[in-house]
Amino acid sequence: MISKKRCRIFGITLILFSLMIINSYCVYSDDIETYNTSRPIIQVSYNEYPVTVTDFSLKDSLNGVWYIESITDLEDRTVFNFTVNFLPKNTYTFFVTAEDVDDNVVEANKTFKTEFPGMPLWLRDPLVGIGNTEIYNITVESKYNATCRYGIMNPSACQSYECRFEELSDTFQITSNRTMHRIVNYDSTDIPTLMYVICRLDVATGSVNYSEDVNYGEISFYVGYDINPPTITSITASQNPVKDWNNKKTVLTAITDKESVCNLIERNPQFLPGINSLFNNENRTEYMSYKKNHEINLSYNFIYTTEKFDFNYIVLCYNRAQNWSTQNYTVVVHLNKSITITQITKPVVNTDNIVYEIATNIDTVNCTVKLNDDNATSMTQNNPRNYTKSLNLELGQNDVDVLCWAGDSATANFNILADNTKPSFNIIANSQSCGLEELNFELNGSDKESKIREYYYKVEDSKDLLRNWSRVSGSNIIRYRYDLTEDEKYKITAYAVNRANLSSDPDDIEITASKANSSSCDFTSPKINITVTGNDYKADIKVACEDKGSGCTDSFDYVLVKKNESCIGYQSYSYNQLPISITEEKKFCAVVYDLNKNNASATRVVSLIKAECGNSIIEENERCDKNSFNGVTCRSFGFQGGILQCTNDCSDWNTDNCAFNDSGYCGDGKINNFFNEQCDGNSWGKITRAKGCSMFGFASGTLICNPPSIGKGSRCMFNTSACVAKIPNNLPSCQGNSGGQTTTLDKGEQCELTKPFSLNCTDFDSFSSGELICGSNCVFNIENCASPTPIVAVPEPVCGNSVVESGEKCDGSIANMKKEDFTILLGCDDIECNQCNVQCAEIIKEDTCDNVVKDGDETDLDCGGSCSACVDGKKCISGSDCESDLCQSGICVENSCLNNEKDGDETDLDCGGPCDPCDDGKECIIDDDCASGSCVEGICIESISPPEEEELNPLGLILLIIGIVLVLGGGGYIAYNTYYKKPAKEEPLMMMPEPEFTKQSPENIAIQRKKFEDRKQKNIEERKSLLKGFETDDEDTELKKIDYVDMKKVKESTDKDQKENSKTSKESPKESSKEQESSKESDKKEDAFSKLKGMAKDVKIEHKRGKGSGDNFKKLESLSKTADNISDLSGKSEESIAKIMDDNKPDNEEVSALFENLDRSKILSKDFKQSLSDLIDNGKMKKDNAKKLLFDYLDQGLLTRSEVAKILSELKII
């Protein structure tokens, strides 16, 4: 292999007659040496033996080649002479190449000038020989009279001027002045050609020796033409603006599209004399001086202020034909002493040993660098604006501080991350393509230190490389589009690159091309739906899975956790085992799966009321609770009195303390022996409160009579638990004899078996004689005490003797018994008397809505479900369970216009909608909601009518007087009823359960409900009538114009109505004052729906075909998507929906039925509105049917008036 040596030439020597040696050593001066001869000898010498010259040439300044006559080896192939026959005056460069024995190559060149005392010649026109037209004149001037010839061939083979002169055949035009030589109408080309001119001194001038150089002159130049001026393509400056206080210089660079010479001229110089100078090393008279890149150095050292200056320049450029063009350029000088430091080193590197580099905006003296906690060290200055320093980084993040100064100083802080670990990487893709149009895969890279910067991947099949390495820097999800061949395997190979420029190990994966309908190509998660049914105390949960791809599995996973807990601990459950029942608040979590292992999850918090016996609230599976009995009393069971109690588990009533006839009961305030009472309330017999404890043998304390709420055997008995014993008894309670000693009473005891007592039967009012015994439980046993008046003993109840006795609710076969004879009806399983006959059971099953028990499908006691509707305050599931038709949070609420709540269709508190119109400032939807008859932007405001003359109207004064009279009369009536009217005689009480009353009487509730329903029905009819007025048979018609409503005429009509209504009110004085005031208020204004009715009559309808009804919704290309949306909303099958859609004239009732049973959230969804819009657009549903559907939702309480108005507006139905 041939290699080049550096500076192997010892020297190149030019010889002029006598040998003159010049040694260059490969480094030559910018000064060009001149030789006064036309026949120089060039000598080349080498410092190595032997050398072979392989190439040489001689060229002039115009790149013309000159002939080398001979080459001579002078000293054993180390020194060579090159002889030239003739060189006219010009600048020349000699090139030589040689090799040594080791095939090392060395190249060298030498530039020189030749000067000889020949005749001087000058090119006068054009300036450098190039014309600006194709045909032009050429003028050459000689110093003496001479004859000149020219040609385009270099006569370099001749060894004398005489020979060269004779070789040129073309002569110049002869002029009277034989020093001026002209070529007229020279026909040039657009490609410059070298022309040679030789002139010979005329004989008339004087006899000369033609062999001498002085008798001849020679000149050469390029000829050609260029008709277009140069174009200055760009002007830039190395520093603009000039900011560096320490370097107030810039280099201006101009680029032209052709060889040119440029001049820089300052316009309106601020600092005289300004500048007008050629660009560096450019001369318009020298052909070779013309070039495309032009530079000029500009210095602003004369500026010593930070003031801003604009230097405006003109760049003027000439081509060789002297055509010119200009362009303006501005250099801004705004000197700045402050230093800005920029980090050149990248912020992320992959090695801990780096050469750290920074740059400054101005020239600086020195810079130092401090790495992490190390000391600061000086940096190497490469130039006044660039510094470097070798640093040993720590792996991870490094902190670098740099300080630079140049008079002033500046600091900067930088961070460098050193990461020498390659990233991890893998490809994620399905083994099947699931389509023959593209390959889908994910490039999954990870790098904790410096993060992933980019990925590279390639794709190939079994035969070819389909895509070579491609760079990915954005999304890592790749969709490679290609026409795939089914069952062909495609290989993906890829790797990741982190920000430290480290590459991961490559990964590859194979994807088999398959069609999209394969079950293994189901990547869509299934749909999950959780439904909850039940009541406030028990919920049944069902889970549904839907998947249109591979289908759902037979089971799902679920877990029940507390409301705020995470879903942990799933268990599998079959759909066939549903529902899952719960009785307390839980969060239900479920996950469903399809057959391709896709899943979907959902959670739902189920809020329930946990039944708690003892909280005085009758809840699920409770008949009573503590003192709450749902209106049931002892009388409900056929007893004449007593105190009903509830069992400890709240599952049933306890009739132990109920009484027959006059036998008495605990709690009647009378001591009787029917229940072996010792006391009853304040009746204590001969026992006194003051001495009660001492009478029982205690020292002091408070004696207590147990209340009726205490269990059987303890109620209405004395309680000594608050009494104080005389001597502390160390023995356990009710142990009276210890070592023959008599003990004292303990708290709660009435006597001790071994302690004498002073009380006897007669101390208790129930008895007149008998023996009082201390029982084994240390309580007096009064079984042997006798009553003062013998009464018939009540036998122990016997179930099956056809007699309802104490503790029984029915018994045996009772002839001629009707269900009205039972005050309470229960299922036989709940009856304490297990021998209840078939007749009783049949009566019980016949009607359970009057049995004072919550059973069957009742939502509350004997109401709701299949029974009559419940009053306000009772429990419910839906509005049909309530008389008010309004069920909120499981409770029937009053849907009244006087309940001080905003509910129902009210637009504000107890006004608007079906209620009385609202005052100014209240919320509204339409004008009819306002007393002023004007609803603007949802607020009632005072109606403004056209100006009219004021006139005195006595109607207002009359109405005011009538109102005052009615108020005074009403007040007097109330005072009469309160203070003077005697109360009516009380009617005997009926033996029936105690009724529960709401805040208002049933009569008032009925009146209000009737009023509500009337107003509601009226609004519905008016609404239908109004909408009908704006419709035509053409479904696509639209409202074009509504004529102006003359408010003056409206007011006149209103005044007339007021007079008539005033007259009517006088004729009906029996109306309540409230009804009169309501009538007056409603008559003062014109109903908004009535106004719209009037306007509808004057509406002009313009028919426009082809306009959709729902511009706010995207129009579908077909109804298949609409059918899917309706199926998702309603749960109906797509086949049944498609059948209706395919009908050219579908039944509108059938179409409307598709949207039955939607809940509120689905009605307000975008899919519902989109479906309506598509049905209307495609002629599958009439607009009036869509309106009717929305108003039905309004009547059902699923939409508010404002929501209906908004949907109608969005669908552009009205």
C-alpha cells in the first residue's frame, strides 16, 4: 500500500542561468519569488536515495498548462533539473510527485513569477476579457507601435517568440494609432476560453533583434460573455449583534451564485469616514480574484460604550462582465461586559471519564471548574471563548460549577448524568396478526438512570428483509402496514437506546399472519354490569358479562369488603349461583373474563340499613321494637286493656301484661292479685315511700316499684336494690344462715329465709288475709295471700279450646267468625296457638293489607306494593307505593306546593311548574313560571310593555279594600274558634289500632294533591297543544318567523280579564282568601303558553328538505350503529331492533317502546340523544313522537323541565 510521507522533500530550486538554490522544507512564504527570464530551469532535490519522479506539471495563473522540455537526473536520482522552453510574463506553479524504494509518496509544489524586458501589453476592454453581450469588441494596448496577433491555442511548443508569433494567424484591426489593437464584433461563447495575444515591435520604430525578448510582448486572458448580474444569496456575520466587549470584531460573509468581486459601502455612517472597501483579497481587474464566497473583517474598536448602534451597509457585487447587484445588511453593535457560560458537553454521558467543555459569549481570561465537592481547578483555554477539562465523574448525577472572568466574572451550575448501564428491553406482541393489513407490536424499554431515548427495529419474513433498521423516537406502539400472507411468519427484531447512547440487547418475536375473525384475536375487554335489587335492609346482587368476541366464561371473581377497603381476596363464583345476598353495607368488587383471558372489573358500594333490635325503630323482620308497636295495642288482640310489650328479639309482641275484663294489669295504677302485684305505679298499699326500705328490714335507702316494662315475674314488684343494709353482709346474696348467725338483707332482696320479717299479707292492698312467705329467691311469695273479694280465677290459657285467652291471638274453630272480627291477622306460622284451624288460616291468607303487619310485598305496614298507597313518611320502593307518587330515598314524601321545599316540577321553592307562578328574581324555565309573565335567562323579571299613557284604574284600590276585609274577617273567625267556641263533645273511642297522622290533615293533603294533579294535567295538555301548533305534516319543516306580539294589546286584554274575574270573585264569596288571592295573581298576567298559542297561529312555515334535526350530533353512515346504541341502552336484542329499523314505515309506538324503562343516567347520556337524532334524520321516528317521549319522562320524574327544554333545543326539534 502506498503511503504519503510528510515533508520528505529536501528542497525545490529554481535556476536562472547560473544555479541558484532555494530550500523550502515544505513550508513556503506567502511572498512569490520573481525571475527575470523566460527560460528558467527548475531544480528539485531530495534528501533520500534513490527517488523516482512519477508525475510533474506546470500551470499559469489562468490554469493553462505549459510544456516542460526536458528532465535531467543530476546526482543518482536525488537531484533533478526541469527545463522550460519559453515562459512569457506571468505567475506559474510547478507540481511534482515522487516515490522512494519503500513506495512512500511525497508531493510538493512551487509558485513563482517570470519577468523579462519584453514589450509591455495591457487589456483595456473589457476589464478582464468577459463581455456583457455575446458579440463585443476587445481592445489590447501595447507600449510601442506593434503588430499583434491572437488565438485560442497556446503556442507553448515553440522555443522562441518569433515561432510563437508566427503560429498565431488572427490579426487585430489596424488603426491609425498602432499602439491600440482592436478585435471588432468578437463572437464569444458563454463558456470562457483562454485567448493568447503576442505583439511584435514594428520596424519603423527602430531596427531590433527579433531574437531578443524585448522586441516582443505577450498577454493572455479569458474571453466569453455573461448577460446576467450576480445574485447575492446570503449575507451573514460571525457575530451579530456584536456584544463581546473584549472582541469588538465580526467577519461579514457574502455568498453569490457566480464568481464576483464585492465591495462593502456604509450608508449614512455614524462614525466618519465610514467604510467603502473591497472584500478581502478581491480585485476587479484580476480575473482569478472573482469568487463566490466573500469575506471582509469589520472592527468596532472605536466604540467604548454599551449604547446600541446600527451599522447599515450596502454589499455591491460585480461579475466578470461587470454586471452588478446590491443587497442591504445591518450589523448591530451592542457591547456587553457580562459573561454567559454555556455547557457544550452533553448532559448525559456513558462513561465516568470525560473531557468537559464549556463556551462563553465573550472573550474571557480564564475559567475554573468544580466537580461535586472537589476543589476548583483551572480549565484549558482553547481560545478566549472555549475551555476544556478532564473530569472523573461519579456514576449517577454530578454537580458542576464553572467560574469565568474577564474583568467581570460569572458562575454557572450544570448537571451531568453518568450512566454506564445499558437499558432493558423486550417486544410485546400477540402471536397472531389478527388481520392481513398490518403488524402490531410494542417496543417496551426501561432505563431507571437516563431513560429511553429511541428504539430501532427491523421486519423480515422467511425470505426477505422487509424493512431495515428504522428509528422510533415517539410512540413505542408500532403499526407496520404491509400486505401480509396468511400463515406466513414475520420476525420483528428491535433494541432500545438510552439517553447515554447505550444500546440494549436486541429482542425478537415472531408473528403469524392470520385473519381478524379468529377467536384468538379477541383483545377487547368484556362489558360488566352490576345490578342491585331489594330494599333498605337486604340487597340481591347480580353480575352480568357481555362479550361479542370470544364470549364470556361461566364464572367470575368477586369479593365483599368494607366501603373504604381495597378489593383484596377475590373468590370464584358461578353465574348460575346468583344472586349474592347481603344485609349490611358493603363494597362489592367483581371481575369478569372472556374466553381469550381479557377481563373487566367494576365496584359498587351497596348501602343498607342494618336492622337493630332495641333502637325503637321497627326495621326489617321486626314486628315491634322497644316502645314502638306500629300502632298495635293490647286491644288489637281482643284484650280490654293492659300494656303491650315487645319480645327481646323484636320478633313478636308480648301480651303478658294485657288484661281481660276488669282483672287489671301492671301499669293501671291499681294493685291487684291477677298478676300477684305488690305495687303498681304510685299505689303501694300500706308500704310508704318514707319508710319503705326500713319496713323491709333495711337501715335506709329508696324503695322502688318495678315498672310494667320489666319482665314477667318482676313487674309491679318492690325493688330494694337502692336500700342500704343495717350491717354489711359478707356472704353471697340470699344466703341467710352462717354459723347460726342471722344475716342482714342485701340490696335487691325483700327477705331472708333465716331472718324474721314484720310484714304480712295485709300490708299489700291486694290481700285481706293469708300467710306471707319468704321465697327461695329472697322475694316475698304471696301465693297464700287471699283477696278481699273473691274473684273467679283465670285459668291457664289452653290452646285449642276455641277461646282466645291471655297470650293467644286466635284459637280453635270459632263458628260464624268473619275476618272483620279479627283485629289482627297473621300467618299461622307466627301464631302462638299452633292449633289455629283451617278456617282461620284461609281468612288470614285472603287479605293481609289490614292485619297491622308488614308482610307480603308491602313496603310499610299494610301499605305499598299490592296494598293501598302509603301516606307521607312511610317506606317505599317506587312512586307507585306512595299517595303522593313521590318516593325519595325510600320514603314517601309530600309532592306539595306548600311543603317549603323545591320538589316535583317546581322551578323554585314552592312555585313554578304545576304550582303558583314565581315572583321576580326566582328561577324559571318558561314565561308561565313567572308572576310577571317574563322569564329571561332562567330568572323571573318584571315584564316591560310598550309605552302607553297612564290612566287611573280603580280596580287596584277595590282589590286592596276587599283583601283587608277578608284578612280582618279571617282573623276574627280564628279568634272565635280559639277562645269562644265550646269544644264538641268527644265521641267514644273505637277499638282499633292507633292511627299515625302527618303534619297536615288527610283532607288538606287530598285537596293539595287534587290541585297538583289538575295543574300537572293542564300543563301537559297545553304543552301538547302548543307543540302541535308549530308542526305540519312535513317532518322537516322549521319555524321561519314569529310575528311581533303587541304588548299593549296584551295589557288591554289582561285588564279586561281582571275586571271579569273581579266580578266573578264578588259573586263567589265562599271561596277561601287564599284561593281568591291565587285567582287574582293568575288573572293579572297572561299565561306564557297562551301567548305562544297566539303566536303559533301567525307562524309562517318554510319547508326545507334534507336538513337533519341534530346538527350537534355526528350523523351516522348507517343505522347499524344506532341499533347497537339502542341495544346497549335498553338491553333489547339487536335482532328485534334491526327488524323495526328495516321497516320503511315503522310503527312510531314500537320505536318509542324501544326506550321504555330507561333510568335517568341513560336518558341524559350522549348515546340516547344521538340515537334520537339518527332515528329522526333517517325517517324512523317522527318529531312529535320524540317530544311525547321526552314529556313522558318529565311526567315520570325522570327529567326536569329544564332538561327536557335543553334536549329539545339540542335536537333542534323546536
